[in-house]
Amino acid sequence: MARPHIEPFVELNEDFKKLDLPKLSGGMHYKVMSMDTDTGACSLKMRFDGGYKRKPGMSYSDMEMFVLNGAIKIGDTLCREGHYMFVPAGYALPAWEVDQGAEALVFYNDSEPSFEEGDVSHPLCLKEGYISLNSYEDAPYTSGSIVSPSTATGLFLKMLRFDPLTEAMTFLYTMAPEYIQDNISYHDCCEESYHIWGTSWMMQFGDLPTGGYFWRPPYINHGSFRSKYGCIALGRTDTKLHNYFHYNPWSSPDENKLRAAAHFYRHRPQLYKWVHSDDGHNHPHGPVGELTPPPDFQYPEYADEAHVKNPHDLPHNEHHHHNHSHKHGHDHSHESD
């Protein structure tokens, strides 16, 4: 089961729980904002106690972190409020120290939280994917034209990470005071957001205040939008964010999929016909049951490159178990060997 639609969710209404996982325990607390119960991939808000320390080591999942308050020293880098990191699976980070406590958003993109002590990165790690920057100071804002079609005037984006293969993005966005966008949109991608400060309003879901969060699967209508006093938020997508704008608030996700396919047909008719043909040999995927990408005559070896490998191909023989409680009272458990 993929992550369910969660919107709106206000994490400030929830209590922290003590994190107690193999090799990840002591001085850490968490709130689950969303989770894929099949893979363990999750979006967490985490609190690190004053005096917390972690030895050098790596995770078996791509990890992203955004510091909300306090400071976390990682090696020689002091990560203060607004610091963003993307840590590829298998990348060995230096030791951590938290003197006076800190809170951060932490995202494990491929599997459940994990930690393997050591100061050497995994040989398959895509080291060049590592990102560490102060998002408030080290990156500029640009207009909403960074996505297509563009959003209404008054929304500004700051790109923190862009995956050139999948076009997945992590970005800051702000709505100016009195921001208004009166149409409705949906996307082909999953979309995730956390309100760092301020409140926005959406017709289908109402107000999303400071501490508000959503995980939105593809093709779900959202809009129109408003923000009376403005807001700043962290956003993420798992692939390209294309805005399908319209004015029908009652269309279903299935109807939106068909409309997106019609858009694909109008703009790339020959590719559409090829993708949907059924002659038994030209479907764009690997053999049935395999996760291998389709062959590429120009780059025949690309399927063997680390950045397109399934993260679960990394050796991971540890036994993990943890329970997450959801605001609606559901406990999610998962194990992997």
C-alpha cells in the first residue's frame, strides 16, 4: 500500500514519541506525519535532546533533513534553523552533536529509518548527490514559473534539490500576503508540504496553519488557494510537478487521470500511441516482475548506475521493527530482514 492521502494534518496537536529502533535510540523523539507501510519510507518531525550524540555512519535510505530550530553540529558543519541536507543512501556522515536541543523535519525516502556505524560510504553510494546548505541564506527565490504552467503572481519558490533523472524536487515556497489563485489543479506526482510559518487556505481542506502538513497522491483536486498574511513552507514531489489547471471541483482522480492522458496525447501523440500499443514487445518497462528500467540504446549501461538502482539492493541484513501511531488511532507496524 502506498502512502494514503493525509490532508490536513497539524503535527503541533500530536505528542512526540521516543524513538527506539536498532542502532537509533537514545535522545531522539518523533512524530509520524506520513508513512508507506510497505517500504517503511516516512516523513517525520524529530526532536533531538540537548547532549544528543551520534557516531559517524550511514543510512540505507536516501534521507533529507530540514532544521526547524536549534542547531545540530555534523562534523565541522553547524546546521542551524533553515539548514537543508540531502544525504544519498549509503553516504557516511560525520559524528553528530546537539548541545541545547533541536527540531527538524526528517524524510526517509526509500525505506524505514536505519543507521550503520562507520566512516566510509557504501561503494554504490551516489556521493555527488549530497547537498548541504542554509536554505534561508544560500539559495535565491524565483517566481512560480519554475513549474509549468506557472502559478499566480505572489508565490515564490526556492529550489533546494532537483533530481535530473526523475525531476523530483525539494523546495521552499512562500505565499505573499493576500495571495490568491482561483483555479483548481492536480499533478502526476505525489506532493508533500509542511507549513514552517503562517496559514494558507484551500477550498477542499480549509486552513493549514503553522505545523500543518499534507501528503497528497497524484490526480487529487486542490484549490482554489488563499493566504491572508502569507506563509513559508517546505515542499517535496517524487517526480515532475506539472500543473493541470481547471475549474471543476467535482472531478474525480480517475477523471483527472483521463484528462492528463488526453493532454499527453495532444502534445505527444506518437509517444502516446507507442506507450498504449499492445503488440507484446514495446512496453516501456523491464521484464515482468523486475524493477529494471527499460533499455536505452544511447546509454545501454545506465541501468547499472548507482543512482537508478533500487535502494533495497544495498546489503541490509538488519532486523527492524517499529510501530507508528496515526492521529486517527491506527498503529502501523512493519518488519524487514
